[in-house]
Amino acid sequence: NAGVTQTPKFQVLKTGQSMTLQCAQDMNHEYMSWYRQDPGMGLRLIHYSVGAGITDQGEVPNGYNVSRSTTEDFPLRLLSAAPSQTSVYFCASSRSGGPAFFGQGTRLTVV
Amino acid sequence: TQLLEQSPQFLSIQEGENLTVYCNSSSVFSSLQWYRQEPGEGPVLLVTVVTGGEVKKLKRLTFQFGDARKDSSLHITAAQPGDTGLYLCADAGLVQGNLIFGKGTKLSVKP
């Protein structure tokens, strides 16, 4: 049982490049979320999904897109990376009333 | 917008000492979760508290939830180096998958 798997673990992008951060869970959880963690800022919610085909914005959605075509996968897309998007990104999944399980994170640097 | 304040921001103690960290919310918690995050890893759930006045114990960790459900404390007895990490409180909120985090208390326990 792998839990929540994020890829890649590390990534360096140039300003303006696009990329997709992958997140997959094998626990059949209906709820999935993306957070970013910056020094002194804690974890802030970017986007979340309450089930396949349903997504919504969190606190800091600008510059990010998501989709949820399957229960297992919840990719996060950066269409045109900016230095302000340098951060550590965490994906999480949960079921109704249950705890959130987090991936190991993706460390993204935009130069 | 709900704000969670955690204090202290940093705490450095010697092995064997006791400590308490705090989490205060600007509004009543839906349910409060405490997480611990080790360097390079995602947060891991320690406990969920729901009822005002609730006390939960997890080995040397004692979690208290205020009667008014707006504050919580985490007390660690006889801290060990393995307790080192970032302690985060979060409100599970009204929408599943939508956690609101405090900025955390960074604990360092020196041998």
C-alpha cells in the first residue's frame, strides 16, 4: 500500500515554462488536495477535489490548474511558472471524516 | 477567513524537558487536528479532537481542546530527540479536503 505518491520529488524550472506535478493515491479516497508550504507561511490550500470530476479553488489558486478525471489521480499544472511559485508542494487525500494523508512533497524552484 | 495562530514559533529544549505548544483560532473549530512534520516529509496526523474540553493522550503527548473550541494545547512530557519536528494544528473545516493550517511550532530537542 503506497499511500499518496508525488512525482517528481525535485524540479527546477525556468520562468515561463510549464509543468505538471503528479499525485496518485491508492486508498480509494474521495477527497484530494494540493497545498504549498513556504517558510513562515505554513501550508496553504491551492485547489481541492471532493470527487472525480469535481474541483474547487482554495486560498491561493492563481497560476495553477487542476483536474480530477479519476479517483486515484489529481495532477497540478503550472501553465507559466513564476519565481513566486518556488515552494514545496504537498498533495493529500482523505475520506469523509477521516484524517488527511500527505505525500512526501515536490520541491520546486523557478529561476 | 479563519486564522490559526500557533505559539511559540520556535522552541529549542534539552532532552528530558517538558514543553507545551499552543494553537488559537479566530473562530470556533469544526474539528481540530494536530500534525507533526519531519524534515523532507509530509505532515502526519497525530490526533483529531472534536468535543470542547476533550483531552487525548498519545504516549508522552497530551492534547487538550478548550471548552469553547477555539484553542488547543499540546504538552510533551520528557521530550526526546525523536520529537523534533514541525507541529502543525489544522481545522478540518466545513468542506472535506479543505484543511486550514496554522504556521506551526518548530521544535528542536537536543540530546
